[in-house]
Amino acid sequence: MRIDRASAVLDLNGCLAETSYKALLPIIRRSASLFTGIAVTVDLSQAQHIEVSALDQLQLSTKSVRTPNGAAVVVSYTVPVRLLSCPVAGSYPVLAGRAS
């Protein structure tokens, strides 16, 4: 995690799965509460693998993040062009086709 007064970047280098994405929510909320107007970015570019459904759920869940004074926080994502599936499951990468 990299934090300064203007931004917080959460670097994920593990796995983003439906069973684990919720663990990021309190970290994102805490990051958003550190400074007024802070920009929060979740950097998934170095993730080992990303489940598309988990990314969708994470993005949906972070739309409601608020600062302590009630202001909405925009959470952005750095997503690789190819979402790597779990190597254990034997899936092939899929094209993300989006980044927000």
C-alpha cells in the first residue's frame, strides 16, 4: 500500500476470488477515511489471478464507499488486459476489455 495526502494505492499481488474480495472492503474504507478528497486505487496489475465475478462484486461493493463526512469516494482500478484465472483450476486467461 502506498499512501500520501492525495492518494492511496492498494497493490494486490495475490488472488482476487469470490471467497476473498470482501477482505479488501475494510482496507478500502479505511484508506478512504484518511484524508479529505483522497483518491483510492486498487492496483490488480500484479495479481496472481483474478476471478471476473470477484472483480465485478468488488467494484459494485465499493460504489457505496463514503468518507466520514458522508462524501462519496471514487475507487478506481488498475486491471491487467488479461485477467489471469486460477492456475490450479486450469482455466485460461480471459480478456478484461475494461479498466475503471
